[in-house]
Amino acid sequence: MISLISLPITAHQLSTGYIIANLDQSGRITGEWQLGLTDLELVLGLDADQNGELTWGEVTNRRADIASYLAEHMHINRGQLACTTQFQGLERLEDHADAVYAVTDFSAQCPLIGTLSIDYSAIFDKDDSHEVVVNISDKDNTQSFVLDESQRHIKIDLAEGSGWVTFKEFVYQGIIHILIGTDHILFLLALLLPCVLIRKDGHWQRNPQLKKVLSTTVWIVSAFTLAHSVTLTATAIGWIVPSSRWVEFGIAVSVLFAALNNVKPIILRLGWLTFGFGLLHGMGFAGVLGELGLPGDQKLLSILAFNVGVEIGQLAIVLVALPILILLGKTLIYRRWLMPGASLVIGVIALNWAIERF
């Protein structure tokens, strides 16, 4: 780790930046943008104590400002449609010809077809000698360009993407994001825990009818699936624009209620309740999809594929959990201790989330 970076701030050196990127067949660009720290100091004033030297802390304290500056000064379009671009913030430093460069990773989701265009305006207002070397690759070749004060815009003809590749990529992302979405998983598990039981005379008892267990599970999972599919699609398209803070808080509350309802049941028929809470979870999934970005010419395909991936991941969870719960549901220890105990643990976790997200 570099703790002290000496820079000749008063004598600005040759100003050159680098953009290195790759475009895949799903229309997704991944790459890195390298800018000299002297350039960033020039436009952002990173040297907080103005002593002519930068510490690693002074640089990293301005991560968000660096990402915002880059986002403001590079715009990528394809086929007249904007690419959804995300800058990850300063990740690391690299040396180039005795100069220290800040390296920022970025990604952009672009349409599958059309000419790619890049508009670049960083540094020029402070140093008109600045230039940036652009290297961009696709499945066929690599093309290189130099942008400067007189040439801030380039158009690049690259291999067209594949709808099938895009579909597979977004299915994969859907699977991954349900499997790493702990709050969604715990909500689903909280709903599944009592599916193998019936409530009678104020106590949980074994449900001896496997057909009834399966029908209850199908009804609950279907309600959850339908609900989050509706709001995922509506939010991703932009028909509704919910507050992400309140969505995340609502998801935590849904997990908390589902867990506590297992311990002290208020609602025994969970289908409509599941549907209502599922609407919130769909908005949460849409937030993830928004971060990934949607190809402008394949929005509906990408939303459908992501939704399919979520359902595949959800089905995998049910297929693993349900047989185990059916076996455990036959035991007295499950009915009296394991089910309410597991629900309380889920409830405590959800309560902590709700407090953090409020």
C-alpha cells in the first residue's frame, strides 16, 4: 500500500490518460480508466493540506468525487441510445513512466447493435494538452484511438451482440442475485418453515397430508413469484420509481413479520400476505437490475431473463429446503423447538436490518 505519494504539483507533467475496455456479446463493456494523480489534483484538489504531497488517505477520501468526475466527463452511447454506465470508485494505483495513476474500474450496459460512440471531456478545461489513449476490444479485434482537445468524440464499429448471449447472461445474474440475497432467502424460508405443519388447538401439529403440504407450498411460492415479477418489471421499465430506502426497510419488515408470525400466528393463510410483501421484494430485485444496467434495445428480453434466473434460484432453494422440512416436520422437536427457534433467529436478523435501514 502506498502511504505517501510525492507529486510535483507545481510543475505539471505531460498529461495522458488511458481507457482500456472490452465489449462482450451481451452488449456489456467492462474496463478501467487510468488518470494521473497530478491530473486529478489539478481538477479536484486532492491535496487537502496543500503540502505538495498526497497521502493514500487523501486520495481515497475523495473516491466518490473521483467517480462522480469521471461519470460526468465520459459518456458512452450505442446506436443513438445511452449505455448505462457505473464507475466503481478508485480501486488502486499504478505507475507509468515515473507517474502515479489512479485506476477506476467501470462497466456499461449498451444496446446490442449500432455504432459505439464515446464522448470525453475530462481535464481539458484545466490542461488543453491532455490526451487519452483508448483501447477497446470485442470478440474479433482490438481498436486504438487517441482523444485530445480537438478530437473529443469517436465512433467505433464493433461486432454486434447476441440476443441469446444477453438472455443467458441475465438469467445467470438473476440466479446469482437470489442466491446472494440473504433477505429474500430468509423471507422464503420463513414462509416455508410452517408449510409442513397445521395449526390446531393453539399448537403447531404435523400435517399428515403430503398433498396438502405441497399445495400450500406451491400457493405461497406462486404468490411470491407473481408479485415480485410484477413489480420487478414495472420498476425496471420505469413505470414506478420507489424509494430504495423504504423498499429495503419494507423488505426487512416483511422478513420480521413472516418470522414472528410463525412463533405467534396472526395470519394462517399466507397467500395474499405473501403476495403483498412480494411486491416489495420485486422492487428490491429491480434495484439490483438497475445497477447491472439494461441494453437499450433489449430491455424486455433482459428483464424476462433476469426474472427467469430469479425463479430458477428460488426453485432451487425450495427443492433443497422442502424435503428436509417434510422429514423434520414429522418430529416433535421440530414442532416445539426447531421451527419456532429458527423463526426467532430469522426475526432477530430481520429486526437488525430494519433498524439499520430505517
